[in-house]
Amino acid sequence: MISEVHLQESDPEVFAAVDRERQRQNNGLELIASENFVSSAVLEAMGNVMTNKYAEGLPGHRYYGGCEFVDEAERLAIDRACKLFNCLWANVQPHSGAQANMALYYTLLQPGDTFMGMDLAHGGHLTHGSPVNFSGRTYRVVSYGVKKETGFIDFDALAKTARGVRPKLIMTGSSAYPRAWELAKFRELADEVGAYLVCDMAHFAGLVAGKVHPDVVPFCHVVSTTTHKTLRGPRGGMLVSSEKGGELLLPGMPKPKTITEALDSWVFPGVQGGPLMHVIAAKAVAFGEALRPDFRTYVEQVVKNAKVFAHELVSLGYDLVSGGTDTHLILMDLSSKGWTGKAAEKALEKAGITVNKNMVPFDPQKPMVTSGIRIGTPAITTRGMKEPEMKKIAQLVDRTLKNMNDDSVLAAVKAEVAELVKSFPLYPKSLVLRGAS
Ligand code: DSN
């Protein structure tokens, strides 16, 4: 029999690290745009006996016996994902967004093929063709970006390039572009040049689900996402599509497959082995939560909060890339102040405010230094913070940045942060660490 000894007793060192991380999350202001706080139900679903189960294959078609109950969890996750994004097909097995993207590139491209993606320094993702990532090493990548004067995507330049290079795939979506993606014109262009259109909606999947970002699924052949950002689920990835078919003959495969059949094969056995069934159970729980009306209220507040935060920063004299935001994130350009993202991130961390340094478009600094910081509102909105707190936090960010080298000011801001978060409690010890006293 498995003993009921809890982590605190069986492994005090790991217990202590987890508890300190719980306290860090509780006591600070989490402004990293790609992070969020999952519900107690999602946490519980992630820590369960489904972690013991091998279940290669898909529900009803597995390579192992004993899969009837993990099948139930995976079917719930698929059905809920399809309802949430109004799609016909979903694969909830990718362990991460990067693996979801790897499976879709393998499905739609051959090594050496050309695809277009947003430049990392202009807000793209690593897996959208960065030379340090498999995507940039396996394919010929032609990047697109934003206009220097406006910070908005330079669609005319992108279209001209696409007509010249005729990419096989156009990747959309971003990790630091603060504006909404309008995909109708991208699909028109993709059809004109004979490319597949893909959106990696990882950052704004929750906003799409809650209908505060324009829909992307109907315009794309495939959509990839992570499940842990604005969607507020467990760490993981997913692929969805509303494509009915599309015959696709893949080299090495004896019979034609539809795009979605090929995607399923490229997730497993193509790029992954056994799926993480406990995480899939937690994805099902998170998608169930996102289908409830209060999730829509939540994402509406995420965007309202980001707009108020951005407005306050502009009033305080800061430059924002594109001048503001339509989404959950803000990209501050600190170059006119003569500050680096690296120094700003460090000072804010000392003041109890967590952000990440981030390249800004046309950044003269290196990626480990940068001229910007990225700010997001998903996590602080989950805590219940609204417009008045956004103004207050923007002012705390301003005070910190103006006094970066004055430890006494940073300590005073940290005390104010501690006072503020007391009114927005997060995780009690017993909830994160079962059996903890
Ligand atoms: N690393 C992620 C982010 O922070 O945006 C990209 O998926």
C-alpha cells in the first residue's frame, strides 16, 4: 500500500522550495504577461493518479490496456476545447506550445520549406523561426515585423514579401505584440500565395475564448496554443482546427490523410511519446471553467485593466510600443529614458514586482539586456484587482524605475506591494500542499 506520508514529512527540502514559491506568488505582484494563477480544481486535477498511466494513441485507440478512465478525461478535454473555440477537432496532448508547433510544422512543411513568422524582436515567439530554435534551423524563415513609426504590423510590407517568396505557411500570433490580430486579411493573402495560415494564439487564447479578441479559428488551417496563459489552465499545449478535410499526402505515409489526421499522427508518434494524462485532466477542468460566464467577465477585466495600466504609464511619461494595447499586455520602451530592460527587471524584482525584460522592435540592445519590459494583467486580474489597483501599480512601477539604484525606495515600494496584495489573498498553504500544517 502507498503510505499517506505527505511531502512535508517525506521530503522537507522540496516541500520548503514549493512553499517558498507559494509565498513568493502570494506576496508579490505578478506582471509577467504569460503567467496566471490556476484554480484549486485545476491544481487538484494535476496532482492525481492519472500521472501513472501510459496512454499512447487517442481515446478508444490506445497502445495500452486500462485506458477507459483516462479516455473519459481526454474526451472531456477535447469536447470542451471544441465548444470553447467553436472548432471541429482538437488534440489536447502536446506537452507544450513548442511541441504543438513542432507537430504542425512537421505536418504542413518539409525540411527546407519557406515559412513566414513574426520576428522575435518585434514580438514573435522563439518557435516562429528564431535561428536559435529548431524552427529556424529546419526551415527557411522569412520574418515580418512592425512599422517603426507606429509599432503596428506592417501588413503591406509582409504582403509584398509573401508575394515574392511564396511561403508554404504563414505563422501568426505573438508573445509581445500588444495589439489584436485581425486574421481575415491574412487568410486572403495566404490563399493568394498558396500558403497555409496558422495562428499561435498562446498569449491571447483566453481572450479569444471569452470573445474579447477577434476570432482566429475560422480563418486558419490550424491553430496552436498553450493552455496556461490567459486561458488559465495547467502548463501545456493544444492544437485546434475547424478544417473539415484537406487531403494531404505525406511522404512515408501510405495513404492520404486529412490535415487533422496528419496532425494527430505528428503529435504522437511524430514528436511525443505518452501523453501526460493528469495534465490532460486538468486541461479539461480549465476548459470547463472557461466555458462559464464568469470567465468572460474575467477576460473583459483583463483587457480593461491593461488599458487603464497603459493609459496611466503614458500619463506618467512612458513610451509604449504602438502607444497602448488591445489585449492583456503592454510593451514599455525604456530607451528614451536611457534605461535597460535588464536593470528595470532587477529593480522591480527588488520591489516585489515581477516582469520580464523584453526586446522592443528595432532594439539596439542584446536579448539579455534589451530596451524594454513586458507587463501583463492576467495574473493580477485573477487575484481580483481592478482599475484603481492598476493605477496604483503603474505608479509603483514609475517610482521604482525612477529610483532604480536607491535600495531604501525599493524597500518602501516592496512594503506597499505587500500591503496591497494583503487585500487580494491567493493560495493558502493547505491548498497547494496537501497535508501541510
Ligand atoms: N515564453 C513565453 C512567453 O513568455 O511569452 C512564450 O510562449
